[in-house]
Amino acid sequence: MLNFFRFVRRFFNLILFIALEALCLVLIARTNTIQGNDLLSSSNAITGFLYQRQSALVYYFNLGTVNDSLLRENAHLRNQLAQLRFSVDTLHDSTALRALPGDSSLKLQYARYTYRQARVINNSVALRNNYITLNRGSEEGIRKGMAVISGTGVVGKVVHVSRHFATVLSVLSSLQTVSAQLPDGTTGQVSWLNGDAPTRPDVLYMPDVPGQIPLHRGNIVRTTTYSFFPPEVPVGVVDSVLIVKKTGKRLLYLKPATNFRNLRYVYVVENSYTTEQKALEARNGSELIKPKTRR
């Protein structure tokens, strides 16, 4: 307490000056003089500037929460869109032009996609086989073999899963190709490797494209229904075309639809009929009868 009184005594003149100045400013601001209006205007401008900076600072620190919220909303919208686009087909007998027997129409649900958002916590782009680590695992419903996409295009396939994490084999890999199609429906395989050409994270290749197929720079190459990705997901954009003289076919250079250098958030896609489809396809060829051997 003694130190406080010493402080006041030492700076009494300065404290008195500041107090009187503050009183003068209050009196001027409460009057309708030009000086009072100017003072209020300046005070409002300063206050508004400080509030704006405070709001920007709070918004910056809340960006993670905002991104997570947007990802959840996008995943919800993607799930609804998948149900509308891929859930129901009506089958008809095209020969007799009548509905299949038993019902006026047969509704077949041939694919059901569930989208789960995830955050990228590790990513490589400079290796021969690149992998991505996600902050979601088996406890969040992630399973091996699920497709992974970004908001703009394909990313890869889940290859390993633990309780809380998953690793994804990127499209930027020598171990993986993507079944893709051009705007006219021509299908092919998109890969990251092209012989001995150097690999770059901003180039994909689509070889053996027939010469008569109409092509333009900027055409979007999308996934097919045969891919483990959902159909119609962008793979890349045609950037340039090389004509192979030996075969007359063309090699397409694609700019990936996903920016792998700056990948932050992805969607893990589950097809609920994958297990049933694979189990059925594994039986193909089992109907062949083995020839009996004579004794």
C-alpha cells in the first residue's frame, strides 16, 4: 500500500493531466459541437476497427471447426445424391415392351454409397508408390478396399486400417490404375506411370486412345461404372495429346482433378454391395465340370 501512495505522489501531475484530458473529451463528446461529432465519429471508427480485427481473429481460430462442419454437411449431401442417382432402376423386358412378370415394375437397388469425411495427416507425392494417412479408422467404419475421393476428384483406395487411422494407396502409384472414360463414352485405363518417363504429381496418362475419337483440351475424364470408385467422379482434365506413330493411337496427358500437393480433407466411400458382388464374381468359372480321368 505504501508503494502505491509513493507511485501516485511521484506521478501525480501526469495522472491529474490525463484525468483532466479525459474529462474534457467526455464533455466535448456530450455536446453537439463540431468537435464533439468528430470525436464520436473517430471513436466509432476505432471501435469498429477493433471489433473487426477481433472477429477476424476469432474466425481464424475457428476455421478448423468450420471446415469439419462443412465436411459433415457435404458428406450428408453426397449421401443423399448417391441415393437419388444410383439407388433405383426400373427394369423392363425390351423385347416384349412389357414389365417383368410379377410386378408392374421391378426396382433394383444396385449400389448404395456412404460418404465419410476424413482429414489427411500425412501425404507423399514424390515416391514411386505414394500413400496417404487419414485420421479415421475401423471405429469410424473405415474398411480396407474403400474408395477415397476429394471434393474435386479421385484420390485412392484404402489399403490398411487400424482402430483410429487408415492408409490410402494414392492414384499416384505404380500399383494402381483407374478405369476411366472420355466424354463420348470411350473407356480406358488411367495410370501415373508411362514407361521411363519421370513421375510428377501433376500429370496422369491415358494411353491407347483411338485416333478417330474427338478430343479437345479441357475435356474431363471421369470414372466408369467398372471402377471401384463411384461412377462419374472426375479423374483428370485433358492437358495435351501425343500421337504414337507406330500404332496411330494417342496418349493423353491429364492434369489430375485432385491437387495432391495440397490435399487436406477427403471422403471415404463405402459401397454396401461390394462384398456381395465380389463373392458372386469369385464363383465365376466354378460351373465348369472337370473331366473325369479313366482308370
